[in-house]
Amino acid sequence: MVDHVGGRKGKRRQPPPALVEARRRAQERGCKRSQARSAGANKVVPISPRESGRKRGISSTGYTLLAGVILMSMYGMVMIFSASSGSALQAYGSSYYFLLRQAMWFGVGMVALAALARLDYRRLLGFSPLLMGISLAALLAVLFFGQMTYGSRRSLNLGPLVIQPSELAKMATLLFAVNYYQRRRDRLDSWREIFFPVLATTALACLFILLEPDLGSMIVVGLSAFVILFLAGAPWRKVFALVLGGLAATAVFIYSSPYRRVRFLSFLDPWSAPREGGFHIIQSMVALGSGRITGLGLGMSRQKFFYLPNAHTDFIFSIIGEELGLVGTLTVVGLFVMLLYLGLKIARRAKDEGGRILAMGITCVLCIQAVVNMGAATGLLPITGITLPFLSYGGSSLVICLSLVGILLNVSRQEDRRASAGNRRERVESGHMRRRHRGTPAPLARPGRGTRIA
């Protein structure tokens, strides 16, 4: 006799108890895995000792930043040779004098960049008090043993090497401020925590630099501390009050000397003193205006011949505008915009607060220095003697700028290591799930209405 299973008079066939228990356990395991996956999505994936011992590469953002910095340095060496070949031949008997020295310092800077890209930035921050002490000692030594150039003592001669300690003070101040302020972010509403020890040592470094005198370097060193203080989360009212105090002290220093006062204020009306404070700005504007859109051609600058002083250092941007025109100057601006974007991107992806503040501080200081130099060359800002990072001639400046980029790459490398470890963990888990389900048989069909059983 044949009956319809599931009919009005038939009975539903129940699956075996073993199969029911197996399905229940499989569902519980699936729920636990999904909960663990959702809980681990919002926390840092721990890195095993085996993974941490492996060498990690730089992220794609870091490689792009490195390529842009090398391009700027090469661009700068070409323009340094173009701007200085005539004066180098007359003074040193070789048109390649400044180019070869800049190339040598570029090699030293790339070695420093590679070393700092591998050194954990947290260990480097731990050495920042020692680095700050060395920079203060070097600044003090300049006042007694420095070489007098253009009426100021800014450099130390160590055999064939000429070192400018104010450049080291820029990096030391920045690292020292990050090391202190990022560990005391919750106490920066206190004036004592703000002043001691960071601003006290920064003020001492600025005093030594002013005694050289070097107004431009002093401004960059002071801005380094104020930028880090702001990024660390100090109340903006106190930061604003400190900036006003720094500007007041700078104004007193400028107005204490008639020469500095005339030169500083000449950017407002350079033609009122065309042979005194306004001479540099007028010649710089002539160079930029002569270049027009495409420039006079590489090596064809006229202002570099006894018209524009320090053409290969402070006014390299003007020579770029004269020889390569608006196209060349916009290329420089675009490279620094790229540096700003990539630096902030690295800061946003940093693995901790110290790395974020450090990356943002380095990016801001480099870009501020570039803006001040280009603003002085175009007559929008006073002339302060600040070099254009990566492009102006200067061994100490180039080495320090490349070292700061190396620290940025290390921050990017730390972020890349965390991301690669998380992606590897996800790939391993998904591979386990694929292998698990590859051999799982299809579930048995439950007898439905209309199925006949003999």
C-alpha cells in the first residue's frame, strides 16, 4: 500500500538525530566565526614575532613621496648648475663647483634618508633630548668659532665640510616637541607644561640663532615648536597668545637695526629704496617677469649675472621662473602640493598619535618653509634668507630635508606593516573557509509534499 507522505493521514518523516546534532553544531561554529570576524574588524590585528621579524617594504604612498622628493632634488641640481656656473667659474675656476658639492650632499642625504626610513620613529623620538642638546651646543660653538660670511656667523668649518647648525636645530626642535607634547596631550591646558621644557629650549635655540644673526632660521625653528604644540591639541587661545608673543619679539629684533628694518619692510614698496632694501625684490620680479610663460630657456638667465645676489640659494625660484617661465614655477608649486597631500595622507594612516603628529609636523614645516621662500621671491613676503627645500643650494639644508623625508617614510612603513598583517590574516581565514566548504557535501533534501515512499 502506498501513501502520500505529508498528506492529511500520513506522518512526516523525521531526519536522524545524528544529522540534526551535526547541523546544530555547524550553525554554532558559523555564528562564532562571524562574531569574531565582526569584533576583530575594529581592532588592531596583532603581529606575531615571526611576522614582525620580516622586512617590510614602504607603502605605495611612501614610494610616490620618495619619487617626488628625488625629482625635486634632481630638478634643483639642474637649476643650481644653471644659476651658478658663471660665478663658480669666476670664483673657483670650475663651472661645476656648486653642482658637485650639491651632488655630494645629496648622496649623504640619501644615506641618512635610508637609515631613518628603517629606524623606528618611536626610538628616534626617544633620542630627541640628546639631539636637542647637540644642536644647542653646535649653535653656541658657531658664535665663537663660526665663519663670518656676509656679516654673520652661521656655519662651522670641519675640514672640507661646512655645517650649518641652525638646520640641525630645526629637526631637533621638531622631534623634541613631538616627543614631549604627544605624551602630555591631556595636560596642555597648563602653562607650565607648555613652556617647560620645549618652549624654554626652543627660546634658547632662537636666541643663539638671532645672535648669529639669522632671522629666517629663527622663524622656522620657532614655528616648528608652535606647529607641534597646535597639532598636539593645545588650546588655540594659548597657541595664539604665544604666536603673538613671538611676533612681538621678532618685531623688536627687526626694528632694533635700521638695516634690518629697511630690508624687512621693503617688500611693501621696493621701488622706494631700489638700491637698498628693495634691490633684491626688484631684481627677483624682473627675473620672474622676463620668463613669461615658457621662459628664456635653460641657462639663458640674465639676472644671475651680477644682478640677483645668491641666485643659486635664496632666489633659485626666480631663476626657475626666468629660464623655464610660468611652466617651471607651477611645476615647483605642484611638487610641493603633492608633498603636502602625501604627507597628510601618511599622517592620517599613522598607527599611533605620535606618528600622526610627527608626520603632520614634518609636512607642515617643509611646506611653510617653501611658501616663505617663494613668497619672498615674488614680493609677497619679506626676504628672510630661507632656502627652498630640496631645490636651493645648501648641503646642511638638503641633508636635513631628506632626513625628515626618511622619518616620514618610516611612519608610512609602520602603517604599511600593520595593514599588510591584517590583509594576510583575512586571506588566511578566507582560505581556510574555502578549503572547509570545498569538501562539504550538499545538504540532504527534506521530503516535501508529493514525495512518494514505497
